[in-house]
Amino acid sequence: MRLIDWIPVGYRAGVLVLALVLLAGLSAGGAWQVQDWRYAQVLAKEAKKTAEQYSQGLAAVVGQLEQQKTDSRALEARLKTNDESHYQELQREQAHQKRLRDRLATGELRLSVLLASGYAASGGGPVSAATGPGGVVHGTARADLEPAHAQRIIGITDDGDAGLIALAACQAYAKEVSTPK
């Protein structure tokens, strides 16, 4: 006896439709589940690939940051060395200026200036072309400066020297910072 024989004749068409609907539903549900599994695998692969790309990008950015940090430290070290050398140069120049001022103050050293041609150091009159037989000074006439004026001139040159050293330091800094490495 067949299974269809057990179903009453009036219900056979309904049971057949119900069986077909049930079969179609199970097939659709099974296909749905298989597609879900496949899609989940594809999504997992894409997520893994994206995570690897992000990881590589992050590693590249971290590498760049570390390189920039290393470059920055090297630049700071070079700038510190330059600053120290300019500071030492400034200190040497200031010590030299101090010794010069001290020598001027004690009278050990006198500053003099060249006089315009035609004026003697003593009286402002014209100088003869020939040197007298008793003179030992040859060359251009000079006049000594008073110590106070000499001190002022030394102070001015000291400020000028300090300014030139500071300018050299600024130029070295600008060159060091603007030069790409």
C-alpha cells in the first residue's frame, strides 16, 4: 500500500499542495541557510583583509612617526651643538672685549685714528712731504683717542660683534631647520 492511499480522496489535493509548499519551504530555508554560511565566510575574509590593510597602514604611520621623531632628535642635537658653539664664540669675544677695555682703562693700550691727509697730529697744520732728519715716524699721521672715547668705541664694537654672532646663530638655525634631510 502506498502512502497516498492512506489519505482520503477529498484531502489528497490539499495534502499534495501542502507537501509541495512544505518541500519548497524546506528547500528555500536550506538554501537560505547555505547562502548565510557562504556570505558569513565572505564577510569574514573581507573583514580579515581589511584588518590586515589597516594593520599595515598603521605600521607605516608608526614607522613614519618614529622616523620623524628620530629626525627631530637629530635636529635638536645639531641645533644644541650650534647653540653651544655660538655661545662659546660669544663668551670668547666678550672676554676679549673685557681684556681690551681693561687695557684701555689702565693705559696699557691707547687707541688712535688716522688723520686726514694734510694734518699733523700735534697742531692741525699741513704736513710736509719730506720727513725731517730727526724723525723716526714714517707713514700716516695718527691721533690718540681719550680713554673715555676709546671705551665708548669698544662698547659699540662689542655690541656689534655680539649682534654679528647672534645673526650668524640665527642664520645657522634657519639653514638647519629649512634644509630637508
